[in-house]
Amino acid sequence: MSLPTSALQSSTLPAAPAQLAEGAAVGKSEVREAFDQFVGQTFFGQMLSTMRKTVGKPAYFHGGRAEEIFQSQLDQVLSEEMTNASADQFSGPMFELFMLGRS
């Protein structure tokens, strides 16, 4: 089954320049937000995980596996909050280099 040529032509028409500029701005901001989230949560998540490994388990008051699960959930929430607060400060230059390669 083939499409009529008019359907093919209408689907391949370029968008208006105003639509392209608006789409590029929205697309870039969405990419920036996703980039900040990924870099921030990866960085802060690894940092918190490494910090937890440096502290040993207490001899008497350890909560077992339940405490370990709660700590991992707490670390995830903390990494999300730290990402929202300050990820753009160190991921900004990395994002600019990333976008430089895409242009």
C-alpha cells in the first residue's frame, strides 16, 4: 500500500522559521534540564554512596537490611534535592561543550 504523493509532500514540508526557532528553544531547554538532572544525580548519588562506604556499621544499633534500604532511599532524595539546588553550576560548562559538538 503506497501513500499518494500529495500526502508525502505535505508530510515533508519544512516548518516555518518561527516554529523552528520556538522548537529549538524549547528543545534546548528540555535537553538542558535532562542534562542537569542526569549529571547532578549521577554526581551527587556517587558522592553520597562513597561517603556512606567510609562509615562503618555500628556494633549495637544497626537496623539491618531495612536501615540500608532506607539509607539508599534517603540518598536518592538527597541527591535529587542537591541536583535541584546546584547542579547547573557544574553541569553548565559541560552542557555548553556538549551543545558545541551538536551545532
